Amino acid sequence: MKEFETSIKKSQKLLDFLIENTKFSKNRCKSLLKYENILVNGVVQSKFDYLLKEGDLLKITATRRVTAPFPIIYEDQEFLVVKKRERLLTVSNDSYERSLFKDAIRYIKAKKSGENLYLVHRLDKETSGIVLFCKSKELTKKLQDNWNQLVRLRNYVAVVEGKLEKNAGTLKYYLEEHQEKNVTVTDELHGQLAITNYQVLKANRDFSLVNIQLETGRKNQIRATFSYLHHPIVGDKKYYSKTNPIHRVCLVANQLEFFHPTTKKLYQFKIPVPKEFLKLVK
């Protein structure tokens, strides 16, 4: 089957469009939808009554649809955006240790699409949330070399112990990384500047749900900073949390927005805050 791509000229239900604009039978069109061979704006669509809008880009792909070992947030010819679970390394040098990157490589190979995959950024092992991959080495380098200029938003949500003194603010500390040990707050001479913006969304006597936006991307920046304030992230034993009610570190990277380095198109991704986080601050 040859691949087919077109721009939608008028609003119309997906199945109706396929029947009217391809040489396939109605049953064949339903089969394409069932086996996830239809992409609209780079995202798989399998609903017969999905409403196409003017300007949408529709593609019928011959690529084999493969079940991924992680939730896929977005995928097209250039990017793969996925949700990493907690307690999973983003990447590992140990050939026997599982990692998100290894899972992603296996997924790409199983598709037999001839695509490559490159990791753009990392999350801590204990942090869940949005991770971005590129399918081009050149595009990866452009993103990494201009990361701070191209990223418009890196947003996290955490549950921390206790109530913060202020409901919102900007935290500026110098962080020092110690080999095989915690990251700690230090002075300007020994550390790198870490800037963290935060806002308390909800709190009770024991915990606070905090929205966090990073201006810098230091290792363990959020975990080290809130631990220094004596409000460690719930479940983060490494950074001196004394509670672990849901058996995980309560930190999720829930939003990522960045501009394409060449086309300047804005990409925006968001996932829900885990329900378990919300229950802790009822």
C-alpha cells in the first residue's frame, strides 16, 4: 500500500472523507482505521466519526502499527513524545538494566519503519512525566544546543511535606553535584545557579501541592531545592523525606512546550497530575 497525504479542505467526518477521497472500499477504510494506519496532524485516529477540520493534515501510512511499552503522547516523522513512569531510568549504561530509551529503541525497531531515535533530555529515575525524543541526529543537536532558547515551558507538579511559608515565589540557589551523593546548596564559587519558580495550588496540614516551573535545568534541582527549604518532596528518601504514603516520589513533569528549531512551530504537551497526588492534599 502506498502512503497518501493530503490537507483537509472542509470539515467532514473521517470515514466519510476516506470513502469519498480514496479508491478503497468502505470495509477497507474501516480496516485502516481499526489498524491505526490513519494519522491526523501526526496523531493516530481510529474513530469513524472523528471530525476533520479545514487545514488538518491527513496521512494514510503503510507503517506497521506497534503497541508501545509506554504511553505515547505524540508521534510524527520528527518527534516521539512519551510518558515515563516513575522508578525507571531515562537512559542506562548498563546493558542489562531496563530504561525508557531502550524501550523506545525496541518500539522503533518493531515498527520496521527505518527510523532512528535520539534522546533530547532526561528525567530523574524517580520522576515520571513527559520525555522528548527526536528521529534525526541533526534536529536533536539543534534542540540540545539551543534548549534554553527554544523551550518556552518546563512545568512540574510536586507534593511536598508541610506548608510553605509563602504561597508563591522564585527560588535562586547555587547547587553543587557530589559524585554518587546528593546535590546540595552551596555558594556561588562552588555551585551552578538554579532558578525555580513555584506556586502552591492546594495544601492541608501535612502536604502541599506545588506547581513548579524551571528557568534552569540542574540535576535534581527541584528535589534539592525543596529539601533545603525543609519541605522535601513526599516519598523522596534520598532528599530526607520522612513520609511515603503512595510509595513513590511525588514529582511529575506534566508540561513541555518548545519551538521547532527550524520551522519555529510551537509544540505543546500536557499530561494530567496523578490522582494520588491530589488525594494527598484533600
